[in-house]
Amino acid sequence: MSYQETIQLNQVKVTSEFWQRYRDLVVKEVLPYQWQVMNDQANIDIADDPQNNGQDKNSHAIANLKIAAGRETGHHYGFPFQDTDVYKWLEAAAYSFSYHQDDNLKKITDELINLIADAQDEDGYLSTYFQIDEPERKFKRLQQSHELYTMGHYIEAGVAYYQATGNKKALQIAERMADCIDQNFGLKENQIHGYDGHPEVELALVRLFEVTQEQRYLDLAHYFLNQRGQNPEFFDEQIKSDGEERDLIAGMRDFTRRYYQAAEPIKDQQTADGHAVRVVYLCTGMAMVARHTDDQELLTACKRFWNDIVKRRMYITGNIGSTTTGEAFTYDYDLPNDTMYGETCASVGMSFFAKEMLKIEAKGEYGDVLEKELFNGALGGMSLDGKHFFYVNPLEADPAASKSNPGKSHILTHRADWFGCACCPANLARLITSVDQYIYTVHDNTILSHQFIANKANFSDGITVTQNNNFPWQGDINYHLENDNHKSFQFGIRIPQWSQDNLSVSVNGKQADVTIEDGFIYLTVNQANIDIELTLNMTTKLMRSSNRVKDNFGQIAVTRGPLVYAAEEADNEIPLWDYHVATEDDVTTYAYHADLLGGVGVIHLQATRERLDSADDALYQTLAEAPVKDKARLTLVPYYSWTNRSNGQMRVWLYR
Amino acid sequence: MSYQETIQLNQVKVTSEFWQRYRDLVVKEVLPYQWQVMNDQANIDIADDPQNNGQDKNSHAIANLKIAAGRETGHHYGFPFQDTDVYKWLEAAAYSFSYHQDDNLKKITDELINLIADAQDEDGYLSTYFQIDEPERKFKRLQQSHELYTMGHYIEAGVAYYQATGNKKALQIAERMADCIDQNFGLKENQIHGYDGHPEVELALVRLFEVTQEQRYLDLAHYFLNQRGQNPEFFDEQIKSDGEERDLIAGMRDFTRRYYQAAEPIKDQQTADGHAVRVVYLCTGMAMVARHTDDQELLTACKRFWNDIVKRRMYITGNIGSTTTGEAFTYDYDLPNDTMYGETCASVGMSFFAKEMLKIEAKGEYGDVLEKELFNGALGGMSLDGKHFFYVNPLEADPAASKSNPGKSHILTHRADWFGCACCPANLARLITSVDQYIYTVHDNTILSHQFIANKANFSDGITVTQNNNFPWQGDINYHLENDNHKSFQFGIRIPQWSQDNLSVSVNGKQADVTIEDGFIYLTVNQANIDIELTLNMTTKLMRSSNRVKDNFGQIAVTRGPLVYAAEEADNEIPLWDYHVATEDDVTTYAYHADLLGGVGVIHLQATRERLDSADDALYQTLAEAPVKDKARLTLVPYYSWTNRSNGQMRVWLYR
């Protein structure tokens, strides 16, 4: 593998106005709000949430830990993986310290570490559901228990918290968990020859390996990846011995082995099947282990999954998961817009996968997909006020359909306060607070700048990179590199696929002659100072999808830079399907509106609109009775910003 | 109400080649096959049937009756309404005697009447599930029990069998059932102030009234219609007292009151909501009672339901029911083609409704819809070999989607051998064997000829009507009326909506000057002989749907005469969405192929076809990279005949 950090990335300070607004929002609103929720102190309403699984308003997540720690009494409440809400929140908080020191929050999180330590069993085990209510069933029903998934999320949080604060206890908890898992799982006779129903612990173990250099943790992650699917009966055998009728989560037994990526060894799997979040968490772990172990078969499988997802199963916004049944992938080119899933967590997980693939290969496509997720698929999961969230992210929505067609009832047309299964809000929060970690990747002595998120970054050898821009609204990207030690290195800049048709780069004021290699341009740097000006092509583009995709046939989507745009009822007369957009040149205008939706670029698109047939007309008529078409103009806003004003129709794909 | 039969319709002998083939098929294949199935002697496979509800290959329907009759021992098997398979089959057989005397079949059906009589309780009750396994729960959980639905189906069969054969026992069983129901239900103190969860008995009781003239039966039907929804708590109260956890059919308790048309009095209901078959059975009963009682409020409700269904909730093929969840209507203009339901039974029931509305009003629209069902929505439910059936009738199908997108798994792309819930096959069989009853309606001294099904009909007063045609393939309709008694009457002929733009009628060889009144033309007849030649406009038409329907936007459907056409994989390269059909004049050609699909007219339609994007291409690209369009030709066959050759893609709506 090529990944070696000859140059070390020390710190990145995000200066992007766009991202800093979100990052401040997480500090100011999201973290306090979620902390309240987890402590059952928020006044939330999850009644209209199809994922609530009959839960009431309480999260009980902190209470579960307190009970497990012996500080309170009572029963566990919520899903078996309820603990993970806390861990993802903790991880998000840890990252926030890199740009917002907050003694009050730090006090809370330090105390939380103590609580978690108290809740942890002697042997390192921690899953409050089993500790409180069914200790005899530990590791006995891994298809549904989420025990390793839960501990994996703590391990991630513990590593992040240790890195952010130096809190050793946080790391020790993680190590004890990993040791517990290492003790219980493996190919030895007295060990469980299995794995968790929900991949996650693999990537977490590698993160722990990366900070501790403890080879056992990497080996354990590698074991889980190799073992997965080797015995397709594993879960069934466990269920048989645990008792058929003792499901931990209703309905989970009915999902196929492919849902769990457990039907065959993952190196043999040809397509990205099953629960989308499971797939991308698994792929992230695979990429990490492949990089550290040079397991070429695993890398081949990574690339195969990547291609299947990106070339055949991904929405233009980066969202993934075409069906609500199992929150899952379906089949190649099946991308319905109005019955889809597109879970926020899946876009977060896809960002992890892309980030890890960038460490393996300097390939612009990974950066393109990461950008797609950051600016669209993942970001749309949170409202502009930081207090409302999407679990499901549709590309087409209609309140009437959500209300009255049961096949679309999972599509909310407004973000919810919270979810019974609250995996998404904190997952997105941790992505936003750690977005500084998604801007650069270093290969040997090449610095890859793959995201246009304005920042100031310090590298080893006295290198600093200052990236200024007003992205995603403007395409002028300026870099100022300081290299006092005159170190010689390569500086690679990703040229997004959407800008490769019109590239302009100047170095120290002079037009540079550059070629794009696998999505990047490279400049050799050895002088003390260098200024790079890159002008990305920010023209509005009308995009079509492959005609292998049934559901987008005859339609276009509008993009500008990294942003996918959407028409919504707040700006346009409904129904939104009733427009034919013009597709010639110069049919769009663009303007930035500082006072709209936290500041957004708005696109106007020429169109004609059919006069609606009268409700008294026959439902079917000959083409002779064609409706009159009036000139019309569609107003589009960035997809991530939809339904922040009113609860109405929305469409990304528009008829030509 | 206007309906009075001054002239009586005595007998109609169907001579239509198209329909005679189906009617013979029912005699030769369907009835023997279904008899075998119900006696558990057929080698059927319902494994791939999403409606099988975990049932195995056996129907057990006859065995249930034998056990209830004390001739065998054992438990009931199947749905609580399993008996209705037998009754609908018996009704179909009864009608078949009108054109096919069959001593062997008659022996079987006479014996079946004896069996049913033996199975009936002293008090007239008959529902084998409750008799065999839960006698203490009779009428205790009407939301789910289907007891009146079941007895209603027998009443229909008993009346039909009595009318066909003169078997009085058959009628007596029906009368005893009705008496039992009359005893148990009503507003008296000791009666149940409720109704069945599945409307059906209302229409059956009116049929029994029509043959017996027993006013109690009409009153009882009227009671059920008035009572429905008066106490929206009725089902819940019964369930509470019967025991919450004792569901007869899993999941039925979760459906809303609107699913059962029990949320409010039916005269107050504004839209056709809930289970589609329930709605149209209910409407049929409403129309029948309204006609006999002159209940104008009920008639107004009938027309409101009719309009909501026909103008806002019906597929172009006549199919109804937009969602698989509850086999139900959704909301106005919601007509998805690939996730829809369109149950065969719902089209059969809609035919009943149309037939009854024709008795109330001489309005061509009722005949138009009846024709739509007979030639498309209902007829598509059976294969050309008479041995395979559709429960769900999609307007768009793709085996890959049915296999791999759970939201489409209910869409079979080939007709099944049988169903666990086998309501549809025999329902369609009884429609086909009684199609002679769907051709004429008499109002006072007006004979309305509303279906172009060739026949010879005898009326009272010595009137005979001979209708010759080669419909639906040709539009020349010839009538020869004999009127030896020189009776003066009106002869009304429905001019289908699809032919009103080009009308040609001649009487005794001379062009007649006629005007269309509410879809009919009328000729005054008083001479002994009259020849009428009507030429219907059989040009191929490209139809669009109201632009209020999202799912058909930008698409056309092809019709010719009464038939809706479909493109299927057997004739066309897939994917079928990948064509842009031409919409100018003269883009279609038509030819009849006697050797194809039992003889069908085939339409060729000019189109262009996009060359499929390469699987290696990016999933999304700019419009600049437009795919090449090649000239192409789509081959279309009648919708009813699809998937009789191979199991592949099918589309009714095609992109322009």
C-alpha cells in the first residue's frame, strides 16, 4: 500500500464560513440539545417518527449507563444499542474541542467517562441492555444484540476523546473493551467463531490500533472481516440455542443473511447488498485493515463494493439505500426517488469509506464522493436550526403521499425532533465536528488537498497550508503554502469531476500548465512560499442520469459546484412534477441570497408549466386535448436546505 | 328511480368468439381445475405467492364443509372465509349451465348443495371455521370473521344455482342463512347492532330479495348500509370483549376504521377509502338498495363514490387499489404503476357496481367502465390457458424489481397456480360465465345495449335482438331486431366514450341522424324488423392521463377500441422505459394475428430508443453526453394477454 505519512498532518483549523456555521451550531445547539434528550430532559415529540418502534419520548440512554454503573436502579429502556447515542455524542463533543474549548462541556464529558468506566464490567464488557436485564445472554444472539457494534462505538469515542483531551481513562476503557472482545472472539476452541450482526467494531478496532499500535487489535479486526460469512449458519445456530422466540428486536430474524453481509465470505461478495449502513461501516473497516495489512484480496473487495455503490446504487445526492424494508440496497440501477431510504447514517458511513479509500489511493473519485456526501447526502440530515433531523432523505417528497400512501409513510417531509432509533443525529454531529479531518490526506511526501473547505493546516517540517475560498458558493480557491524549511514535496489538489471541463490554475500569479492525473493535479513545492489560485467551474449544470436508471428517465437534476439543487413548494407552485424544464444553454440564473436559509445560492430555471387539468375532466384523454403550457420559472435551493421553511413537496429530478 | 322492466329480458346467448373462448375455457379448464384444487387433488404451487400467508398447497375448502357436515373429522384449515372459494365456484358453475349443459358437473354441484345443506346449522348459520373450531365465537369478532361475507357469497351462489337449475334446496339454504342473519342483526335490544368487516352480504341479500320478494331481506340489507359507521367503536368493542390477542387474521386489527368503511356513516363518507374490494362490494349493495328503496341519500353516496373512483382513483385499465398495504385505495390521483395493487376481485366488484348503476341511470359512463373492466382490468387476471391467475395486476412490471425491491415483491410477473387467499380465480370465473347478464339493461320500455359482446337475446313481447360483431377486434356492430308483435320500444345503444368523435349509424341501410344523450343513442322501434349498423371508431389512440397524476406524467398509453395495450419483453428489447414513442399522426400500425395469444390485434408504434449508457459510465453526467437515439418500433399486445409467453418486463405507460 502506498499510504505512508512522511509528512505528518498536525492540525487543521477550519475557517470556512459555510462549515464554521454548522460547527458552531453543533456546539451551540446540537450537543446541548442531544445531551438533554439523552438525559430525558428535552421536550421532544417522536410520535410521527416511523422509526420510533413504539417508544415514548424518553431516550433513557444516560439512565441506562447509571443503572449499569449501580448508581441508579431500574430496567434498561430502548434498543439494545441505546448506549451508542451517548458514545456518538461523546465523540462529536471530543472533536468539537479542537475548535471550541468549553470547560463546562469538558466537565460533563469527563464525568461521562467516569460513568462509563463505572458501568463497564470487570472483564471489559459494556452493553447496558445485557448487563442490566439479560446478563446470561451476553454474546448469545449476535445477529441482533449489537454488542460489538455498541462497544465499537465506544472505542471510537474513547480514542477520539483521548486524542482530544489526553484523558487516559477514556482510552483504557476502550482497550479493556477490545481485550474483552479479543478474549471472547476468535478461532480458538473456547472462543466464539462469529461476529456482530452489525459491522462497526472492525473500523473501531483499527482506530484503536492506530493510536495504541497494539497488533492484537488489528488482528482482531482482520479476524472479524475474514470470518464474516465463513459459516453462513452462525447466526441461526446461535438463535437456535438462545431460543427462537426470544428476539431482541422484533422482525430482525426475518432478514436474510445478505442483509447482514453474512451469506458468504466478504471477499467473495460481488454486490453491495443488505442494510446500507452495515455495508459502508463494513467497507470502512475493510479499507482500514487492507491498508494496514496489505491484504490485496480485501482491497479488491473494497473496490468492488465501492464501484457497485458509486456506479450503480447511489443517488445523485450521495444518498444510498433504495428501500425502507431493511433500510437497504436493492439491485443495480434501482433508485426510486419517492420510496427510497437514503439514511443519514449511510451517508455518514459512506464518508468514512471514501476517506479511507483516499488513504489508499490518490484517486479523485473518492474525494468527489466524499464531497457529495458532505454537501448533500449527509448534510441534509439536519435542519438549519440544529434541532431537527432526518433519518430518511428522499429525493422526492409529497406530504399527501407520506400521509396516505403506506409505501411512502417512512418519508417524512419535515425533520423530526428525535427518533426512537436515534442513530442519525449524533452520527451527523460527529461528522461535522470532525470535518477538519476530511480535508487533507498525506501520501508519503505528497499532501493531497481534496476538499475545498477553507482552513489553515499545520504539517510537520514547518509546512503550513492556508486555503481561502467562499466555497460552495464561489469557485475561487486560493492556497498559500509556507515551507520555511524548503522541504521538497508534492501538493496535490483534487479537481472535482464537475470542474474538469474548464480548469484554470495559476501559481504565484502565473498560469500553470497542469494535467489531471486520476482526478488530481500535482505541483512540486520546494520554495518557502507559494500561492496557488484555482478557479473551479461553478456554472450551473443540468445533469441526467444513466438511462439504466428507470426512475430518472426523461428527467434532469440541477447541480452547481458540489451542490445538488431541489425545487420545493416554498418557492414553487405545486405540483412540482408539472413542469418541463428548458435544457438549452442559458436557461438558468444564479444569485447568492445572504438572508435566505442561512445564506444560499438560488438558481432560477426556465420551464413551461402545464395548466392543471380540471378535476372534472376525464382521468384519461387523447393527446388532442393537450393542456396549455405556460412559461414558468422554477426556483431551486440547495438540497441540504430543503424543508427549512415549510412542509411541502420537493423534487430533485425534474421533467425535461 | 327509473328502473322498471316493462320489457323483460329472458335469455341471452353469447355468440361472441372472443367471449365464447373464455366461457368455454372456464367450463373446460377453470371449473375442473378449481374443483380439484378445492378437493386438494391438484398439484399446485403457491410457494411464490405473496398472498399465501404461510399456507401450504392445500385448499381444504371442501374438507372444511365435510367436517362441518359431520362426514369427516378434523380441524378447519385456511382462512375463516375459506368457504367462499366453494361458493364462488358454485356460482360460476351455475351460470355455465346457461350455455353448457353438463350432467357430470350438475351431479357434482347437486351433491355439493347437499353437502352445504348438511353443513348448515339448525338456525341457518354456516361458516365452517367457527362451526368446527370456535363455535363460541360466532358473530363475536365481525371485524375479522367474514361470517356475513361468507354467507353472502353462499346466498349469491344459492340464488344463481336456483335460477339456473330450479334446485329449491339451494335457495332454501340461502333463505335460512338470511333468516339467521336477520335474527341476529338489527336494532332490537337482543340483536347485534353491527355489521361485517367485509361488505358483501348487502348485495347478496338484495339478490335474494329479488328472487323471493321477501321484504325482510331488503330491509336487512338496508339496515346494514345505514348502520355501517354509526358507531365507529363497534369493532373495537367486540374485540375488547372477545379478547385483544385472539386475532382471527394476523394484522387485521391494525387497519384503520376507514379500511373497513366503518369510520363514519357511509352516507357521510366523501371519498372511496380503504380496502378496494370492500368499497366496491359495498357500493354495489348501496346501488341495489337505493334502486329498490328509492333512498336518495344512498344514491347520492353511490354517485360520490363512483366519481371519486372513476375520476380520481382508477387505472386506465380499470384496475383499482393503489397500494398493497391493505389492498387499498390511497388518495386522489395517486396511481403508481409499479407498486400498485389492482386486485382482480376489485375489478370484478367494480363490474358489479357499474352494472347496478346502469340499472339506475342510462348513462354511458357506467357502460364505459364496465367495458374497461371486462376487457382489461378483470380479464387480465386469468391466463389464456385458464390455469393461472393474477391477484395483483400491475401496469408496470419488472422481474428484477419484484425479486429485489421489497416494495414491489407483491407484483408477480407471471400468473400463479393458486393463492392461499384464493378469492380472485373463482370471482373472475363467475364474471365470465355470467357475462351474458352484463350486455343489456332494460329501463321501462327501453332496451339498453351497452356491451358489444355478440349475442342473441330474447325479450318479452316477442322481441329478439341479434348482435353480430367481431369485437373487440373490429368496430362493425350489427343488430338485427325482430319485433313480431310490433311493440313500440326504445332501443338504446351505448356509444363508447372512445368512439364518440366519429360516429356512423345506419338503420335498414340508411344513414341515421342520431344524437348522443348521456352516452347512448336511441332508436324508436315499432316495425317487425330492423337492422342497425353501427361503426365504432377503432383507430389506435395515444392517450395521456390527467396531469394531476404524477406517475403518468410525460407518458402515453395506447388504446384501440376498448382495449388498453401493453409493451412486454416477449416482443421488445428491454428496458422498456428506454423508448420515446412518436406521437404524430400515423405512427401506429395494426394487424390481427390469429395465431398469437389466442388471436389478438397487435399494434406497432414508432419510437426512438436510447442506446443504453455503458455500465462503465458515470451514473450521472451532463446533458452534453446525450445517448444516441436509434429508430425503433414497439410492439404492443392487449393488456389482458400479457405474460402468457414469457416472464419479463411490461409497461402500459410509455415515455413520449
